[in-house]
Amino acid sequence: MLSFEKTKIKDVYIVTPKVFGDERGYFMETFSDKDFRENGLAYIFVQDNQSSSKKGVLRGLHFQKSHPQAKLVRVLKGEVYDVAVDLRLGSETYGQYVGVLLSEENKKQLLIPRGFAHGFLVVSDSAEFAYKCDEFYHPEDEGGIRYDDPDISIDWPKIDCDFCLSEKDKLHPFLKDSQITFDLEGDK
């Protein structure tokens, strides 16, 4: 059984599983199409991804330009600060973000609909991160915006090391220079 908590941005949810534990360990469902549909969320996930990163690694802020992806993200080991930035055309919250700590302890997940940039910062010594996508990855369709964009002003957690970004992520434009908006009228 999953619970769905609305965030300050429409269609972005914190999804928390019911955890059944005893002296042997625990069990939980991390995804249930039935629970999603009962909450008005109809997604067909087609790809699962997983990454491992060390403390200070910041991945993002990423999106696909022509093939936007909805994502259900979670942490298997460690802890990350996960961020979704609204890039939907005409959205009242365009350019705003939701940020949440996801960890192996709290077992929370973030549901990010299409039309968002996504990124995360590893705040523990290391982290294993997993996510479901409702669209396949298209490498030629990658896009991104700067993690430190002053117009978005993400309040990244303070950690005791420098952020570690890929060369590609260091070169992303600011949102005002990216000319990206997602017109998702009628698209889920």
C-alpha cells in the first residue's frame, strides 16, 4: 500500500510505501499500478534505471526535449536531495522546484511528471539511486539547465565537500537562456 502526499507543485507527489518489518527485516511494495490509479495517476513505466554515486555528486538538472519522461525515483542505499523543476508551459509554478530528502531509511519516493527537469545531490558517503521512466531514454534528445541557476535558486544542502558534476552538466545553460518549455496539453 502506497500513500501519496501532494507537494507545492501540482502533479508532483511524495510516495511513501507501507513497510512491514520484524526481526527478519522488512517488506514493502515500491510500485502498485492499482494504488496509482486509485489516486488518479495513470503511468505506464517502460524503463528502470539505477546509478551509484559518491558523496557530493550532483547529477542534473536533466530532461529530454522531445520525449519527456515521467519518473518515480527512490534511494536504495544512502541519502540524496532530489529536485524537480517545473518547465511546463503556462504552469503557475513554472521555474519553481520541489526538493526532498530521499533515503534508504525513510523509503520515500518522488513522482515527477513529464515537463520537469530533474537532478539530485548525494549527501551521504555514497548512494544507490533507482527510478522508473514512462518513456525510453533517447541520448540525442538530452537537455539540461544549470543546477545553480539564480532564477530557480535551489537551496542545495550544505555538505563537507565540493559538488562533483560531469563536464556536460557544468555546461548546461541557465533556464532563461535554454528556451525550453513543455507544452503537454492532453499529454500525461
